[in-house]
Amino acid sequence: MFDVLMYLFENYVHSEVEVMMDHEQLTDELSRAGFRHEEIFKALAWLERLAALQENGDHPFLVNLPQHSIRVYTQDEMLRLDTQCRGFLMFLEQIQVLSGETREMAIDRLMDLEQSSISLEDLKWVVLMVLFNVPGQENAYAKMENLLFEEPGEHLH
């Protein structure tokens, strides 16, 4: 599923071509690219849930988050997001790439991935996808894009 998400993101994020809204055409394109139908449907559902996170009525945990908050992780979150990932999320908040709301959106989308543990690299891509899909996050997106492609060791986090 994550490979499908990465394919879509890499092929459409900076492209002048709009993502086709017709699920059948998009599914056919992804099938031709070599992805299995099951993985395609899971990835499209993941993207739909990302879009739905912006509708706060369905997600009360995103409403009225304090600007500065301490995040306490659940046991499942701690098993799948190691200390490096959790530390990087905190770092992103400190440098104002993530707000409390976008942090929670990212964690929600990370926990919906079908991976027993999430790598720091995968976390960075999911954060970038979240920021890309939230209106008004252009500056945060640009900062995150720089962090994603920088050489290791350029920042302490």
C-alpha cells in the first residue's frame, strides 16, 4: 500500500497533470504500473481518510488542540513509532513544521499504514503528504521538503 501512495505522490505532487478523479481510470493506471488491486484500493482508502481528517466534526481529537501540548503515545503507537520517529515528530513541532493538529493527522495516517514498525524515512513522507493536503501549510510543506532531502546529520533531532 505504501508503495502505491509513494507512486501517486511522486508522480502527481509536482506535476501539471491533475490526479484523475475517476477511480476506475486511476486504478487501471496503477495496475499497469504493476500494483495489485488490493493494494491500490487500500491506498485510495488511505488517501480518502486523509482528506476526511480535515473535517473536524468526524475527528474530535483534532478540535481545539492547544498550540503547545505534550503528546502521550499509546502502547501501540510506541511499538510502531520508535524513539527516533517520536523524537522527529517533536522536533517538527519545535521548528513549527507541525502544529498539534497536523501532528495528530500525521500520527493517524501513520498508524493506518500496514507496517508493524514505521521507519523515519516513511514517517517523513507521510508528514509531507499530510502537509500537502492541508490548506495553508505551504511554508511547513517547504520546510519539510527540505528536511526530507537534506543530508543526514545536518540537523540535531
